[in-house]
Amino acid sequence: MIDMQDMGLAPSSSCTELERDEREILPHHLISAPISSLHGDIQVPGDKSISHRAIILGAIAKGITTVQGFLDGEDCLRTLTAFQMMGVRIEGPFNQRVVIHGVGKRGLVKPLGPIDCGNSGTTMRLLAGILAAQSFSTQLTGDKSLSNRPMERIARPLMHMGAEITTCEGYPPLTIHGVPGLDGMTYEMPHASAQVKSCLLLAGMYAFGETRVIETGHTRDHTERMLTTFSYPFRKTDNAIIIQGSHECQATDLVIPGDMSSAAFFIVAATLIPNAELIIRNVGVNPARMGMIHLLKRMGASIEILNKRLWGEEPVADIQVRSAPLEGIEIPATLVPSAIDEFPIIFIAAACAKGQTLLHGAKELRYKESDRIQVMVNGLIALGIDAHALDDGVHIRGGILRGGVVDSCHDHRVAMAFAIAGAAAESPVTILNSEAIVTSFPTFVHTANQLNMAIRDLKHDE
């Protein structure tokens, strides 16, 4: 193990005791060095949110579904394995292709043991909606990080539908005693959350009567688009989605576009590195995922959306980025839900911008794979940036990234964000506990280094 004290550097970010224990078990560190240019033409892996939903709906559909562009990261593989444990035959992934032999809504069987969701909150929350309505009982477990993420937000509304769910004081593991006769309900979501919405819509596919989910803010609509792809009818009003349990999903073939959340790291890299020019092909440009693009453009980024078209129900485009100076902004609350997963890399952009950036209304960031507000602020401070954590956001005064050591606290998006920071810094950035990158972007380091970035795994230097 590398001793940071011997390097004359100390980790900056504070993790929970649970996270420190995990770090001691599985250390994995990266170092990212400054670069002077960035040019290229790349693709990023398939969208993580869509990949989860393709497996879920394909598994409970009637017939055989073929999925191209599946993200074979650890999170999506947890969802795939969960359905294999429940009797669904799934071939692959092979070259990002999977073939799902759907068993219909009532064809799942009781798994032989607990379903381990690993680090994937999406797996746990969406599966809960389906498992609540089965004729068998299951337990959903996760790793130490997932075990610290709140699950009452799905358990409470599911129990209002008649589900029988127990948690560990609101946290995983979840023990779900299936109730085949769930009741439809009307539920007004207290906070914008695509995962909670999707969980309830999936439960509504099994419920008697009508389930109406009322949104208080716009969230990503991949579940609704995927329901259309699988020919499952529902209705939408201005702020509600209404679904009934009297239908079946029909198998289909689909192609998953590149993940905007993965593209975001290289969009910011090309913005910050002088004389850079980059094209990212076949990226999903769902309007509910464009918050990061809108924010960067407000800051002065040079981003063009080219060759826009549809892959099934999802809009896809090529994204061209050129380097540009950025100005700090006050982030509009209306754009927070559509940029929620991209804020770690947006914070890096803000750290390099002229002036101040202020974010409010993003308390959800404290309940991700890490407390992304505090972990990112701690890391920025370690790199010489004037940054302050707020209860529901951050205040960042742009400056010069000096280089140093940061702790990602096992959060994949934090680790990748600081890897991009290293490329734009004055001296190298060491990122501790970066092993979680494989959950969403297994080829991140390879793709980055194809663009002339200089990221290496410190274990090779021991």
C-alpha cells in the first residue's frame, strides 16, 4: 500500500468510519498529470440509467429482447445478475450486447439467497418496486456505501400500496415480503427523484387499479420512454404519470446511446485544456439530461450539438467541444434535477472559472455514493481552491488548481472528476480510493489516455 505520509502528502477528504474501513480493505489510487493539449473523436459507454431499465423491462416482458450498447459496468451487471437469480435467462454481455429471454410480469421465481446490489442504488430502488408485488419474499443487500443510503423514500410509498417491507432504521438491507395484490394510489413526490418515480411506476405495473405519480419537479424520463419502447401503455398529464396493472411489456430490440454523465468528464476536459477540440459520438441528449450542457454554456463553454436524431424513443447526437474561458455563475434551481449526476465535474469547471459559482437546492448530492458536496469541497480545498460547503450546495471561487492529494471516498463520479482536474492542474493530482470507477465507466482511464491524458494506476508504481 502507498503511504501518503511518506510522499509528503496527506489525504484531504473526510469519510465516514465505514468508508475508512472499506478503504483499508480495497485501496486503489490513480494519479492524473497535467496535459497541454487534447484532441480526438471518441464514444463513451452506454447510458447507465437506460441499461438498468432495459434489463428490468426486458426481463418481465413477453418474448426475447436484444439490447445493443449495454453498459457492462458493475452497477448494471448487478441488475442483470439479480434477474438471472430470479430465473430469467440472459445471454451476455458480449461486446455490449445482451439477449434477454423475458418471462412476463408473473414469471419471476424466488432467488436462492439475498440479492446483492453492490454499490448500485438504482438496482436496489427499482427492484424494490417489482419485488414488492411478487408471490415470494426477498432480501436486497448492498456494499458499505449503499448501506448508508436512505431507502425510506421508496419503502414508505410502497407500503402505502400494501407492500410489506422492513429496513434497518431506514437503510439497507431491505426485506421484502411480496404482496401480489398491491393497490394503486396517488402519490405526490416530496422531492424530485427519478429513482423513486421509477420504483413506483414499476410497482404500479402490478397494482390493482390506477397508480398516479405526481412530480413536484422535472426528473429524467427514461422509464417512461422505455415503457413506450416495450409497448406498455401509460398516460401523462402536465405533472403526473398514470399507469395501470392490467398490461404486459412486449419484447423488443433497442440500442442504448452513450451516457451523458460519462461524456460530461471529457466535455469539461476539452473546455479547460487550451487549444482543445473534441467530438463525442452518439451521446444521449434526452432533455432531462441536458442540465450540465446548459450550465456550461451559461459559463461560456463552446459546445455544439450535431447530427441530432432518434434511437427508438431516445434522442441522440454528436457533441463537439472546443476550449473556452469560463465565468462563474449562480446556478438556477430549475436546472439542478437535470444536472444532478454531473455536479462533481461541474464543480471542477467552476474551480477553473473566473469569479464565483453558487449552487443551492442540491441537497440530494449529500445522499449519493458519498456526500458529494462535502467530499468535493474537501478535495477542491486540498487543490488550492476557495470552496465552501452549504447545506444544499456549494460556493466556489474560481482560481488555479495547484495539484495534490484528494480522497474520492469510493465515489466513481468524484474520482473521475478529480482525474480531469489533474489534467488541468499545475501539478499532478492523486486520487485515493478510485476503484468505484468501474461501476459506471470501466474504460475511463483507457479512453482518457487515448486523448493524450496522463492517468495511471499508482499500484503499478509501488
